[in-house]
Amino acid sequence: MKVLFVVPDMIKAENLSIEILSACLKTEGHSTKLEYSNKPDFFDKVKSYSPDIIAYSITTGMHYGMLQVNKRLKEQFSNFIGIFGGPHATFHPEIIDEHEGVDIVCVGEGEGALVELANALRDGLDYSGINNLWVRTKTGVNRNPLRDAVSIDTLPYYDRSIYLDADPVMKESTSRIMMASRGCPYSCTYCFNRTYKAMYKGRGKILRLMPIPRAIEELKHLLNAAPNTTFIEFLDDIFPYADKNDFDEFHELYKKEIGLSFATFLPPKHRDFDFIKKLKEAGCRYVGVGFECGDQNIRRDILKRPNYTNEDIINTLHACNKVGLKSFTTNLVGLPVENSLRNDLNTLKVNIVAKPTIALSYMTYPYPGTELARIAVEKGFISKDKEININNKADSPFDFGADQLAIEKTALMFGIIVEFPILLHIHGLLLLLPKSLWNFLYLAHRGYKYRISFNADYSIKNLINNIKTLINYLKYVKIEKLQVK
Ligand code: B12
Ligand code: SF4
């Protein structure tokens, strides 16, 4: 069978779910391809490939665009099955009831389900009873149950070639992403992990780490597929080998067998100086730490974050600064709490003390199925049925009354004030500047720090590639905004 994955050309980042699904399909003899939906010759390319299955991996926000693309494809070609998977499909599978062109939705992990579907189509068998799939039939939608969580050690290597073949810019890129685990030990209320764990209860272990030698093999495969790679970004929810013994083994093997610089996400607890020093020696170029909120009570009661103090974060980041390891914090702004603006400013002040290389602010969104979404509705910050545009980072979906604009502008100036703390004294004055200006400054500052300074690549080529990516992204967000309206 021919399976076409369709994604927007938006952020120039590989999607590991597509790469693993593609690898599983190829193992069973199916052929796969990836096309960008926002390229001018997209429909011609679909026509010439003539896929049996068109597969979309959707997060909340990008689902508007992909549903629209599927609708247009259905109008032009009738002989393919349109299947949607990924976080949005998992937490809102009702898209199959809401959109005629959606033939199948995959809830949860897709490896087994997609391969079974392709095999059934190839063999002319009935596919309406495949576990994890909601399947449209002549008599209604079959909502099949979940299968057990996949054992990640048994999976093939990510199919890196699917992106490299589709996109010359990605092929040229020297930075690749990697995940050596699935799941997270924590259960924050705003995150999909909490809901996922509840969904998969009794269906196997949901936190799964690749044994270190297997992760090294995976990376060797990556280097084989993309020999120009110089940098690896571990995007695991939490760096899977952060415990001391694991880290020692990882440190030794990684340095010997891979030896490339990398970045990762640390668990938000205190890391001693020696650990940070070793991380730097292993080749780590920068680390991320999820700080999220400076108020311990909100962290514990509303966000249900793991247990850590502001001092834990401050000490870890000071250790990073001492050994010359760059760092970023992630911070949730516009939380659905009383005095949300005061809370944001408090979080900002702790960041000033901690001194990360960059403090990233994330507007809080009530993702479908999360407990925080329920809390926000319950507290009256948002109505249950409000449509939200997730990819638009400048507007809060919540109703903060008179503080609305101040919260949205503070989110945009957050990283800049942390870098230049003197600006905090004139926060009130800065709020008088137009939001469009803050939006521009936010993108410029974040883009510079994250894409250029972190990667220590000041070349004109890198600058141009990043500007192109930004323009692509802005164009896409603009189209999406219209679709939401
Ligand atoms: C890597 C990552 C990114 C990367 C790369 C994204 C990319 N190119 O796709 C970066 C950093 C760029 C990124 C950005 C964003 N991300 Co992100 N990201 C992740 C992360 C950490 C890993 C995703 C991943 O690759 N997982 C590994 C694969 C194997 O697992 P999986 O994605 O769950 O896929 C399985 C199933 O879902 C299913 N499946 C998936 N797709 C399909 C398709 C079909 C057809 C089928 C049958 C099955 C199927 O099968 C897969 C294998 O079992 C997840 C958290 C997580 N741990 O999953 C967040 C996550 C996906 N991100 C999230 C968010 C919110 C964002 C941003 C909006 C953040 C922001 N405010 O800017 C942006 C949006 C970008 C976008 N295009 O959507 C949310 C999405 C929530 C939601 N309801 O949609 C998540 C779940 C994090 C969270 N804590 O809630 N992200
Ligand atoms: S620590 Fe991060 S990935 Fe883990 S549950 Fe909390 S928000 Fe999600």
C-alpha cells in the first residue's frame, strides 16, 4: 500500500511520530512519502503518487488546517482513506463525527493500528474492528478499544529518510531531534501525559526508556541516514538518563560512540554542580528546565507540578552559568488563576534571579482533555465550547477582564525583561507600547536566542534559513487564524 503523510511546512522540525509510523509501515513492505500541504504543487504531487492512505498527525491548533486540506483532497480524489492521529485526534476523536471527510481516527499510539490497517487494505480484509481506531462505516462509527502500550525496544529505527527525501532544507540541516523515551514520570494538569496515563491504565507501562545501548544504536542509524549531523536535540519530556548511574553510562557511551554536541530537558529539581559539569563535558550545549510558575502553591495545587522549590531552579541554573552551559526555562503565563498578572510578574522575577540564557514564555492554553481545561471552565475563565487558536502565541484564550492586554503584552516581553532586568522598573510604561510591536520584538528576541545564539551559528546562511522559516510560520499562522474565525 502507498501511504502519504501530509504536514504543513511550518516549523522545519521533523515529526518523530511520522518517522516511526513510516518505519513500521516499511518493515511490512508498504511504501511511504511525505508532502507539504502548503506548497503550490501539492495537489499535483498527491495525484502523481496516488496514495491508498493519506495520514495526518495533528496537534491542537494545526488540526484546523489539516482538516481543511483533507476536505479539499476528498473533493478532488475519492479513492483514498483519510486517517488522523496524534495528540489532537487522541483527545478529541469526535472529529470523525464533526467532519465528513475523516474516515478513521487513531486514538493513542499508532504503530500497530496503522500497520494493521495497511495490511488489511492490501489483503482486502475488513478493517472496521482494528483496536485504537475509530472507523467510519456505512452504519456509523466503530469506536474500537485501545490495545496495550507499545514496547519501544521492539520498534524499528525512526525513518529519517522520509523528511530528508521530502525537504532539501531539512536535508541540509545539521541539527536533528531524538527521543529515547515515551511518557513522563510526572502528571501536570495542563499536559497530555496526565490524561494519557489515565487512558492507558491497565494497558502496560506508559513511561518507557530505551536501554542506553539501544539509544546509541538509534543515534548511529541517524548518523548513517544524515551524516552531516553535528547537533542532537533530545526532545524527551524529561532527559531519560538523568539519574546518576544511568547518566554515567550514557556519558561514557555517548562520548565514545557519538561525540556530538546535544541539548536536553532536565527534570526540575536541584542538580548539583558535578552533574552539570559532567553534562557539559559530555557535549551538552544547552539545557531546558521547566520552571513554569514562581508560586509554589499554584505549582502544587493547580498545576500539580513535581515537587521543587524556586531555589532548586536558581541553583541549577547558577551551576549552568558557572560551567558555561547555556540554558532556557519554560514558563507558563496567563494562568487561569486569581491575579494572573501578578503571578506572571512573580515568575518573571524568579527568572531574573535564576539568570537562564533565555526565559521562554508560553501562553497557557486549555488543551482538550486536560484537567487544567476543566479547571479553567469551572472557574469561569473560558466557556466550554470556545474555539481556540493554539499556534497563535500572542493572545490568551482566557477572559482576564481589565488585565487581558497587560497579560498578553507581559507574555511577549517576558524573555526580554529577564535578559534586561532594568526594564522591570518601567513595566507599566512598556505596557503602553502597541502589542504588534511587542509581538515583533518577542519573535526577534526568541528567534535570535534560540535559533542563532544557542546554536552558535552566526553564518549568513543560517540567518537566511531562519528568516525563511519565520516567514513560513507567520504565513501559516495567518491562514490558520482565518480558518479559526
Ligand atoms: C517533539 C515535540 C515538539 C517539537 C516538534 C514537533 C513536530 N515537528 O511535530 C517542537 C518543539 C517543534 C514542538 C512544537 C510544538 N508543540 Co510539541 N511536542 C513534542 C513532544 C515533546 C514529542 C512529540 C513526539 O514526537 N512524540 C513521539 C511520538 C512517537 O509520539 P506521538 O507524537 O504521541 O505519536 C504517537 C501517537 O500520537 C500516534 N500518532 C501520531 N500521529 C499519528 C498519525 C497517524 C495517521 C496515526 C495513525 C497515528 C499517529 O502514533 C504515534 C506513535 O505511537 C510532545 C510531547 C510528547 N512527549 O509526545 C509535544 C506535544 C506534541 N507538543 C505540544 C504542543 C502544544 C506544541 C506547540 C503548540 C507548543 C507551542 N506553544 O508552540 C508547538 C506546535 C508545533 C506543531 N506543529 O504542532 C503538545 C500538543 C498537545 C495537543 N493537544 O495538541 C504536546 C503533546 C506536549 C504537551 N505537553 O502537551 N513540539
Ligand atoms: S513534567 Fe512536563 S512532560 Fe511531564 S507531565 Fe509535567 S508538563 Fe508534562
